[in-house]
Amino acid sequence: MDHFGDDTPVYVISVAAQLSGLHPQTLRTYDRLGLVCPGRTAGRGRRYSMRDIVMLREIQRLSQEEGINLAGIKHILELQRDNQRLRDELARMRAALEELSNELESTRAVAARLAGQLRRGGQAAPTGGDLVPIRQTSVVLWRERDDRT
């Protein structure tokens, strides 16, 4: 048995209207205004997904129960989409920050081990200097000590 995702456009306008409790002409109006944009067939027929049906019900609720006009509803929906996009971007940024933080921690550990080896008489750096920490912003970098300065 095939299972369609919430975004799969499968419902013709008459079924979508029935599922949402709205008139087909209302669905056409919402599409024309950009409130709900169903998928299209090759012949340009509308196909609604379950997500579209849920959105149609929410538009109807905002209009009927909250008394919000369609322009206000469109603005609310745009803000909700922007909010979700920003939340997704924030989650990606947090994951990237976590990854970079882990890389930095690992790099610091390696640098500290190398500096310890050099201090204990391990192989010296090519110019003969020791590794010393440099602080730039919140990141610790290592460079060779220049005894000439």
C-alpha cells in the first residue's frame, strides 16, 4: 500500500473542498490570492496535499473565529513561513557551531600535545622555535616563537 507524505498533491479540488469544509470557488480564490498554492497537473488542474487541507482549515478558522481579513491572513502566513525558515536556519547554524566547536577542541588538544612534546625535548619545529599560544578573539592559535623579537 502506498503512503503519501503530507506534501504530496493528490486531492482534486472537489475532494479538497469537501475535506476542508469550503466551497471549491473559495479554494480557487485562496489560490489566486496566494494563500494556498496547490500543485498542478500537466493540464493545469489543481491537486491539493494534506498540508494544503490543513492550511485551508487554518485560513477558515482565522477568518471565521478570529475575524481576520484575507490580507491579514496572508501576512500571518508569510510571517509564519519566515519564522519557520529562520528557525531552520538557526538550527543549521547551531549544528555548524557545534561542529566547529568540536573541531576547535580537538585542534587545541593536538596543539597542546605537540607543545608538550617540544617542551620535553621532542623534535623541534623547523626553525628551532617553541610553539606558543596566541589569543585572537576567542580562538587560541599556535605559532612558532620567534626569539628575535
